Amino acid sequence: MDEELGELAGDVLIEDGLILDIAESIPTGGADIVELDGAVVMPGLIDSHIHLWQSAIRGLAAQCWGREYFGLVHPLSGRVRVTDMYASTYGGAIELLQSGTTTVFDFCHATNSAEHAEASLRALDESGIRGLFGFCFRHRPEAPIEGFTTLEERFDVLSRLVDQWSGHERVGLGVALNNIDHVSPEVHAQEVAAARRLGLRQSLHSNLPGQVTLSAKMGLLGDDLNWVHAGPIDDDEIGMLAEQGGSIAFTPEVEAALMGVAPRVGVAHRRGVPVSIGTDVPSALNGSLITQLRIARAVTRAVDMQQERAQNRPGTRTPTHPSFDTMDLLRMATIDGARVLGLEDRIGSVTPGKRADLLVIETAPFGLAAGRADDFVVYQASARNLTRVYVDGRLVVRDGVHVTADLREVRTRLDETRDWVLGRAADSEWPVIDDEMRARYEAGQGKAS
């Protein structure tokens, strides 16, 4: 994924987590040798948008249609205890690593207290993943567990956490902003300003028209702001992001199957707006970013073909259709994802001087056959081909299994969290989420009232 180096068959030399050299042949000296003849070595994948607190309730939202997700899942965020936050974040991070994702932006709706945030950060660290914990400013007054009363308290806690984690090699902080339609323009500006004072990347959901325009009028656009979904964004707003800064996180399966959103990713990509990929909701989907790349291709090509037919064109390839090719997709999941998170100088490509976040994908038994390496990774490979995952030069997954996690214990903790949050445990006597509450969450796209 390094445009200057291109692709080559050769050696990668790693020391203390850093890629020192890449060449067709490197003298071994006293180095340990890992023979990977015939394998594809590539940068680890980057999931720019996921809610790891939902990992314990996987499958709950699988059948959701439209806004049903908001009424089914969001009311549960206020039930998550500190121990639940650790279990869900740790278990979700293990799944991502075993699927080839080495870096994640964890957008946490359930930042219910300082202790909740600390538990998530600790879980990310101990899983071995590289991650930004998206500290959420969302206030849930109806939540049974609510450790904050003011936005200023959240700002203070976030500032303290930034100081505590500033020197960590892999784990840091980001900001999960409120939806613009959930707060006043003044509060939106306060949140963005607080994040920028701390130098943090920000992410926000955008599901309604005109939100990029509003933010632009307030002078808030910038490269540190990642717009999630952005289904209603129009051509003028895409131009604003291209000119004033900003990126879009594309979560193809959720947008196609749960939201019914026709993506504007092809237009954004052609206009030079950075695009990244996310898996979004563990309550409905697994953590395979490769699966999302395949769905991204299918959905965007369907949109491209609809445009062709609407314009009475014959479906021949043009400079704009199809919107992107396989290497473009892989860039979204690697170097462009790193750029969106402000980490492009450290990760995202196999480049001397960058950290060694690497995947090893075996091409056995049939090899690349008539295809290219990038096509093999996205369209031919499956989980069985992913034999090694390195983060910061350390082997974290071998033959599909995390090398240090006790997966039986992970399962037990996730099950205990599930039973507590869903009210199945003997001591979790939660009030029933009635139709009225569900309707309020659905109408507000996740906001209680």
C-alpha cells in the first residue's frame, strides 16, 4: 500500500515494532526468520467506526429494519456497568484482531462515567489492538447508570484521560460527538472546540440533510472531523468537505441492510474526500472488515449501474464509473483509514519507518492463479487464509486465534454482560422497554427525547 514502493516479492525487516527495511533480499544477520513464501503481507485493516460496547449483545439487532435498531439497542447503553464495558470492549477487540483489523475507532455511546471510559481504554490496551477510544459527549438523563451531570464534567474527565494516555504507543483518545440534531448549534460548536483544544480526532453520525452545511456555516469543518454514513449529503456539501476538510466513514452493510441508504461514497472518492470503512454495530454484524469491502463494492456498483441506466448509457467503463477499484477499497481500509484517524505517519502501509501492523494472508492451496494480490485479498481469501496478525511488531493472532486471550473466559464474561444488560440475570431487574420508549428512541435516531 506504499505508492512509491509498489508491490514486490521480498523481505520485511522489523525491530522493536518498527519496519526498518523492505527489499527483494535483506541480509539476515542475527534476525529471527519467519518464512512466508507465497503469502501476501499487507498492512493491518483499520475500522474507523464501531460501537464495541455492543459486543456482548451480538445478534440482538440482526433482524432490525429501518429505525428499529435505535429503539431496540440504544436504551440498553445506560445499563452497562464498568465491568460490562471492559468485557464488551475486550471481547470485541479480540474479534476484530482475529478478523484482521489492527486499528479501531471505538465510538462509545455508553461513556456513562469516567470509570466506564477507563475500563474501555484498559480493555483496548490489554487486547493488543491499536485504538482510539471515542469518548462520547452524549447525555442520557434516563440512564440507570449516569456518572455525569454537565458537559463541562465530561470535558474535564476527557482532558485528564488524554494526559494519562498521551504516551501510550497504541491506545489513545478521540471524541464521539453528539448528532447535530440532538443538540443546539452552540453545544455542537462547544464540543468541537473542546476536542480541538486537546488535538483529538472527532466522529459524528450524520443521517439528516443539511448538517454539513450547518457545520460549514459555523466554520467548524476540518480534516479532524469524520462524518459517519452521510447518506443525505449532496454534491455541494461533498465539495465543502473537499475544500474545507473532512472525511466520511462508510459502513456498507448497515447502510444497505438496516438503513436503506444509497451511499455517496463514489462521488466523495472522485472529489478527493477521504473515505474510510467501518463495521458499525456488533449487535447486528460480525467484525470482518473484508466482508464490508465486498459489500461496499457490490452496493456502490449497483448505484453506479442505476446511474448508467438512468442516463441511457450502455454500461461501458468510464473515468467515473465504476466509482472505484479493488486497490481503492483496500486504501480505504488501510492508508486512508489511517489518514482519517491522523495516524498516516505511523500505520496504514508497509513502509520503512512505520509501525509494524501487518497481516499475513496465505494463498495456498491454489495460489493467486490468474488474479492480482489485491483481488485475492478482497474477493478470494477467507478467514482461514489469515494466518498471522502483528500489531506494533508483536504477533497477536496465529492461525485465526488470539495468542494470549483466554477465549473461554472471554465468552463467559460476554455472556454475563449480555444477561445483565438484557435483564436475564437474577439481580438485574430492569424496567421493561415499552413501545413508547422505543418510539421515542426511533424518532430521535437514538436520542431518548
